[in-house]
Amino acid sequence: MPRSSPAGSTLPRLSFADTARVAAGVFGPILAQGVIVRRPAVVGLAERLDTHRQAARILGDLRERYGRGPVLLAIPGRDLAVVLDPDDAARVLEESPHPFTPANREKVTALRHFEPHGVLISDAEHRMIRRPWNEEVLDHREELHRLHQHVVRVVREEVAGLEGLPVLDWDAQAAAFWRVVRRVVLGDAARDDHELTDLMVDLRAQANWAFLRPRSTRRLRRLGELLRRHVAEAPPESLAAVVARTPGLPGTAPLGQMPQWLFAFDAAGIATHRALALLAAHPQVLAQVRAEDPSAHRGLRPTARATVLESLRLWPTTLTILRDGVAETDWSGRTAPAGTGFAIVSSYFHRDAGRLAWADAFAPEIWQDDRAQTSRAIVPFSAGPARCPGRTLVLDVTSELLAATVGRFDVTAVPPVRVRTGGPVPRTLAHTGLRFRLTPGA
Ligand code: HEM
């Protein structure tokens, strides 16, 4: 039974039984799938068990029994609160980095394996320098990234290279996607240079075991050397050249920001593969993507972008957004002491059927008429001052990729078809199990 606490006390703490349910049914599956790099076998199992539906049920039940405010897990040595209300989730993100720092304890422990100087895990002083630099290089405030023309060319060439492929499965999609990423980030010559991206995978695999593994200083040093070389030799049309041309202040650590970008592009590949499944099951939207003329939309591809955003709403790739309170915070009369961690389980809010008429539907229109933006806690790229500064570039690359693929090929999902026309969209979807037949001549 929930314990009741008088006003003025700390946040309610879950019973041990409820903590065990949250651990097993909410965070267990998230950790098991791999927070930093996904484990394909577990991702498939999560789909079969429909773990996101189970997690949403548990969180909804806690909200009914403990009330809307955040609730603390009963774990020794750590005050970790689960956010249950969309307004609270929005507040935590809006009030970042103070009093809610993105450099949360668990995140720092994991990410320091490959990006010890990344803005996401930086202290307040370094964040003030690193955040604006990231925003500038990534053209965060623009609709399209300055490398847009290069992105369009690279994507077209790589999509043309898919011709003759018997089936576009996850491995083929990821291989093509990383060729695009390497050409955009490092330049055309790095198209097949796997050393850097393979090293990132190794370091991220270590980060999955955050607390249990020591940092590999040898690999980290090698990562630094490779990044330094790529930036020094960057061809003008590459993100590395933008890095070289954008001086930072002392403490920026420009090269130290790049591992987060390479890590995060993985999510963009996953989102694109799932977006393709949405289009394959919704021929009318697919036809719209095909027919859309970017020159009529300031170079943008509105329907393709909305499809990618829907893919990320329906199946967020950042499964939990974490913050730590750096000061005591007030929650309608209850307090959370400084040092309390806050966990926002995005899929719970993105699929809140009690609040969102389109919770379990494929609804790209919500990104075009601002319904997504005005609904609280629809946060695939987070929100507030620490919102993903890579959003512009991500949507640029992924919408071009999606449009180029359906523009060149007829796309048919290969059985077992996981996303069907009409009806609800599955809560948990293993990107690793999606396969498509691409027939030239669309
Ligand atoms: C589909 C792809 C992506 C998604 C869904 C995504 C989502 C997010 C989210 C949710 C956060 C906040 C994380 C947190 O607060 O713990 C974040 C942070 C960040 N992302 Fe992305 N991201 C993506 C790709 C990228 C790419 C490709 C880049 C760079 C090229 C990038 C750069 C960053 C940076 C630098 C931060 C840290 C921001 C800060 O701490 O102020 N992201 N991203």
C-alpha cells in the first residue's frame, strides 16, 4: 500500500513491492535492451513481451494510487524519482540545467566511457561554453543544416546503391545509413572508413556496463587521435570542416563534442527504419511524401519529417530522459532534496491514451498542425534549454533518406509485417525485425 505523507514532507516513496514492479517492468527492460548500444536479441524479446505497454500500465497504476506528483523508488543509497505527470515532465525539462541538470549521475557514469567532455554530462560552467558551440555547429536554430545540399547529394547516391539488394533488413539499412553519416560528418573520403565508427561501437558497448567496467583509456585516446586527424584533413563539405572553422572558447573541447554526435546518429538510423515501416503500411502518406516538392517548402520535406517525428513519438529512441536536482525542489508542497534523480519515461507520455486521441495511431498531421508541440511531454528530442541541438541535422538527413527511398523504390514490408494499415500501431517495435522489399521504378 502507498504510504501517505503530510504536506511539507518529501516526495512519496513507493513500497518495496511497487519498487520491484517498476524495476522489473519499467527500467529492467530498458537496461536489458542496452541504453547506449542496443542488444538485438533483447530488443526482439522486448517486442514479443510488449514491454512498453507493460511499463505504461505500471506507471499509470502508480499515478492512480500515489497521485500525480513524482514518486521515489525505494532503493538504498539513491533518491530516484519517477515522473508521472506530463506537466511535471515538461517542468523538469524546461528548468534544465538548473535546478535539473542533464549531467545526471547514472548518465555521467555511462557516457564518460566515450564522451567525457560531452556537453550532455558537463558541469554548469562547461555547459555554458559547450552548449552554444554545439548549437552553432549543428545549426540548431535553423530549419535546415548548412550542409543540406551535401546531405541531399550523399543520400541520393547511397539510396541508388541499394538497387539490387534482395531485402532491406536492419543490417543493410544500418550499413547504408552509416555510409551517409560518415560522408556527412567526416567527408566523402571517409565513406568506407570504419575504424572510427567501429571504435565508437566498442566504447558504447562498454558504456552499457557503465558501473561495472573501467574506462578504456587506450581506446579513448585512439578515438581522440582519429577525430583530430579527421578534423585536420576535413574536406570543406563535412561537419568536421564546420568544426575546424568554428573556434571555441577555452574549455569548449570541440573534438570532445563529436562522440555524442556519432553515438546519437544511431538513433536516427533506427527512427528511419521504423519510419519506413509506417510508410509501407500507409500508402496515402507514402504517396504524399513522394509527391512533395521541397522547393515549395523552403527546401523542407514536411511529410517525410512528420513521419520521422511520428516514428520517434511512437517509439522514442531515448527511452528515459534523466535529470538530477542540484537544489531542493518543491512539488506542490512536497520537497525533493538536492541530489534527487528524476526519470522521464518518454513512451509513457507519448502514448497516453487518456490524454491524446491519437496516442496509438500513426498521425503525421500532429507535427504539421502543432498538436504535438502543444501537447505536454511529447519529447522525442527532449525539450527546453537542453533539447537536442542535433534535431535540425537529424531531420534533414532522415527526411531526405526516407523521401529518396520511397521516391526511387516501391517499398513492401516483408512478413512478418509488424505495422499494419489502420488499427493501433504496436507499442513495442523491434527495428531489428523490420524487412522491406525495394522494387525499382516507383
Ligand atoms: C533520432 C536521433 C536523435 C534523437 C531522438 C535525439 C534525442 C536527444 C535527446 C532526447 C537528448 C536529451 C538527452 C538527455 O537530456 O539526457 C539529446 C541530447 C543531445 N543530442 Fe540528440 N538526438 C538525436 C540525434 C542527435 C545527433 C545526430 C546529434 C549531433 C549531430 C545530437 C546531438 C545532441 C547533443 C549534443 C545533445 C546534448 C545536448 C545538451 O546536453 O545540451 N543528437 N538528443
